Amino acid sequence: MKELSQTRAPIYEALERFRKMRIVPFDVPGHKRGRGNPELVKLFGEQCVGIDVNSMKPLDNLCHPVSVIREAEELAAEAFGAAQAFLMVGGTTSSVQSMVLAACKPGDKIILPRNVHRSVINALVLCGAKPVYVNPDMNHRLGIALGMRTDQLEQVILENPDAVAVFVNNPTYYGICSDIKKIVNLAHKHGMLVLADEAHGAHFYFGEGLPVSAMSAGADMAAVSMHKSGGSLTQSSFLLVGQKVRGGYVRQIINLTQTTSASYLLMASLDIARRNLALRGKEEFAKVIAMAEYAREEINKIGGYYAYSKELINGSSIFDFDITKLSVHTLDIGLAGIEVYDILRDEYDIQIEFGDLSNILAYISIGDRKQDIERLVSAMAEIKRRYQKDKNGLMSHEYIPPSVLVTPQQAFYAPKKALPLRESVGKVCSEFVMCYPPGIPILAPGEEITEDILDYIEYTKKKGCSITGTEDPNVEHLNVLEEV
């Protein structure tokens, strides 16, 4: 076996060799290195369009890699401390869904917190597994759902000994981490796999002073969104697997849904980003941590805002906190997070990651500069001065415990009808309703529609949140199960 070196980037190197070969293309893509679409070249540049190529022998094939892609995956596995790594070009959504589809068959139970990304429940629609929820605690002041308490998880495991897997967020969008080591020990003790959504945790593998990564904690699979904190191109991701998981079967599962025309731009970006973090990640994320800590300190000096951090840790539902996450509570200045989000973009040309009803998240990573932090802090101080008002009447909660009456798959494919929002009370929802981002469902297929949920949906619409998932684009009707 060839000795691995993290200084290598095999896919990138193969593309550079290919560029020098001056091959005449009688294959796809049809733009033929950009000659057929000058506007494409003008936008992306000759260098980029020239390596937007199809699978071929010198460049390997993502569906069945045997050379440069295989070597890139081996390097990624070594860098992340996994038994195997898979390059994913369908976003971390496809990584999450592949984990669930690999672990669960129709009728299997999977234990998970309800504040999961929609991709998890989408996977349950596809495979027919049954969710068993561990309802997260809430921080009612901040209006956020927290991590999975191990005492609650243990109780759910004892009540559902036939479950096949436990799913955990590591971390949540807001930076909250559960005790993943204890979760792994609990699950393995009862013969269950542990699947980790690390869409927001790629940096855990390379930085110091950060929460433990899923692979280090002994998880069986982890979906790592390299394009978020890791620096690769949007839509590129890694799926990591441990020793207990059959890698060949996972590859078959991935190939059920992943494209057979994988983008070499995305794959090369994963290759280069992995190399960058393996060689310089420790140093780079030390800078990110310093910037995030500085931003928190300056924002908290403004008053009214609360940029929270490790002081929230309680050893249970908040076992650890990702200090790179600049999560800021805004309600005390009388503005919902989504309102601050909109003002920052529309009036200050600052695009942050998201705003919900109570908080904003500014994503700080390896491409940020101190002057950008200064601009954000200055804008937030000015927003407080210009727009502060009484906070009475503002809603804060972000999580309403669901009543699951039907499995997601049964509900999604069942006969259904559309009802006006207020006429749907007491019915079983057959579609998703969520604010995106963060993409955590307010309602998922199979859950009962209640007055509280409808109040929440109407309030989020009023505040300007982007409501997605429904067949009705205006979210004035909901699809519900037809009564038998």
C-alpha cells in the first residue's frame, strides 16, 4: 500500500496533469471546456471551466474509486481519524441520509433528538424507519433547544431495546454539544450504532480547545460538512465511518442516491481543503477562536445583546460549547433575530448565517478577518441605537414537543388533502414545515397539528422568517392525512 502523506492532494494533482494533456473532448459536459458557453467562462474563468470534466480512467470514478479518488478518501480517513471516508458531492444532506439508510431498514427504530435537520427525517421518509424522539430541554431565555441528556437517552434506550441506532447532533447550529462519549458508550452497550451530524463540526478534528469530534468519541458514522467550517466548495462533504461499519455496504447505499456525474470541482475542493486543514488547521482554528472570543466580548459590551459561550455549560443538556460559534440573543433590544439579520443585510451589506425568532448566528471561519469582525460589531451597535424598542409581545421559543401519530413515511405517502391553516388543528400533518435556516422542522410528516404550532408558524411568517417544506408556497394551507 502506498504510504500516505497529508501534503498530497491526489485529485487536484490528477486534474493538473489532465490540464496539460490537451485532450480533445468527445464526452460530456457539453460546454466542452467552456467553448460552447462563453458566458460560463466569463463568470467562472477558463481555469475553472477547463477542469469541469467527466469521470475517465486518469481521473477515477466516485461510484467505484480505484486510483486518485480512492487515495483522496484514504487521506481523508487518516486526517479525520476514521476507518474509511467517502467524498460526498450532494451536500451533508446526502451524507446524513446515507448514514440513516445504511443503519436502518423499514420498520427499524432509530433514537434521535427532535431538533434534527430535516435531512434526517427525509431519510426516514425514504427508508421507513420509525423515529423515537428524545425531546431536548429548552433554554427559555435564549429560545433554543439544547443537547440530548444522557439520563433521558438511557431511559429511552431501556424502553426501546430493539432500536438499531442513536442519532446525535455534534454540535447544534447554535454550538451546543451533548456528551457524545457517554452517548456512544450507552448505545454500544445496548448494541446500537451511533450516527453523528457534524454539519457544523468539521473544525473539531483539527482545532485545539474545541469539543470532542464524533470519531474521537467512538461514533460509528459522522456526516461532516467540509464546506461550512472546513473551507471546501459549497455542497461538498465527507461521510466518515468507524471500524464496526461495512464500508462496502455504505458505498452501495451512497450510490443509491448520489450522482454518477460527480463534480471534479467539488471533489478537488474537498481534497485541497483536507490538505489545508491537515497541515495548517491547528493554527487556522486558533485564529478563528480568537476572533470569535473577541467578537463575543465586544458585542456583550454594547449591552442588550447576549453573545453566549461556555458559561452555559451544565454538564448535561449543554455538555460543551463550540466557541467558534458567534450565537447572539437579540430579544432584549426588542428585535427578533430575523429582524436583526434583515437589517444587517439590507442596510449594512453584512450577510450573516441566519436569524431566528430570538437569535442570530454569525459564522466565523478560516476566511474571516479582524476588520470584518469590527464592521459587524459596529453595525450591531448602530442597530441597537437606531432600532431598540420594548420587547413585550415578542415570542422566543424555538421548539414545541411533537405528538407523533404516524411514521414519516406512512404520512408522507398517505392520501392527503389541503386545509387552511386554522382548519388543520387536530389533524395529522403529511408534509414538513420549517424555518430555513436552520432547517429544523416545526412540523414533520406524521405529527399532530396543534394551536400552539399554528400560532408559532403564523408568528414566524409575520416576522419574516423563510418558511419552507410545504406544497403551498405561501404556507396558507397544510397537507393533512385524509380521515379513514
